[in-house]
Amino acid sequence: MTSITEKMKTMVRKTVQDIIAANNSMTEAQRAQKHEHLISFKSFKGFKKVNDYKKEYLLEKKLSAGAFGTVWSAVHQKSQTACAIKIIKKDKINEASIYKELMMNELKVLEETIHPNITKVFELFEDDKNYFVVCELGSGGCLLEKVKSPDGLGNTSVESIIK
């Protein structure tokens, strides 16, 4: 007859094995979602004010630039989580009220959306000159560039990615 202690050890061992197996079968996106609480403020919606974002994030590489700002790959220093930070210039977005309204509407929807094919927004903050959108770091480059390239994706491939 097995003792209660042996049964408890067996149960704990099985639980640990299950946790390890579940963690090993997770995709990178699932791991990021599991640990997003380290860089996400779920109780706070919208932009929070900060004085110096560089205290929490280390910018690594400029990924792209456009009329309203730039996108950087970055690392959340506390959790060492890779992310992308979109830095949007307030003076540019405020040139027309519709720009700011569209941006705010899009970000409101993205904050609430959880879908494997939509970039997850972790955090929104602002300082006096910029808005910052901290989101999941995608890999593989820009989908639009891949579609436009001569040897790019066909319509069927694009449809399967978007679904």
C-alpha cells in the first residue's frame, strides 16, 4: 500500500511534467501572451503619461519610418520581453483632427482584440512630444511588401494568413 506522501509526490511530479509539456508545446506568441502581464496594464486603457520611456524599454533597431513616426524593435527591460514600439509624433498626428481620431479608434479596438493573426497591443503611453504603442514583435517582415514583391505571396496565401 502506498503512503499519502508517496501519492502526493506522484501527483506533484505529474503536475510538474504536465506544466513542462504544456510550456514546451507553446508557440512563441502563446508564451508572450502568457507573460504579457509583466508589460501590460490591463486595468488601464488608453494612454498613460510617462516622462522617460527609456527607463522601461531599450530600443534596439529601427524597423521602419513613415510620415507620422517610426517603429523600433525593443526589449522591455524588466521582463526581457522583445516587442515593437511605434513612436508617433504628436505634432504630425495633430495636423488634422481626423488623424488622431482614426488612430485612437484603431488602438481602442486593438487593445480589446485577442486573435492569433492580429498584433497584440501591450501598452500605450505618451510624453509631451510622442505617443508610444508597445506591441507584439512580428517576424518575417512586412506583409504588404511580400504581397507586392514579384515572387511574393499569391492571393490564396494572403487569404490564409488574414483569416
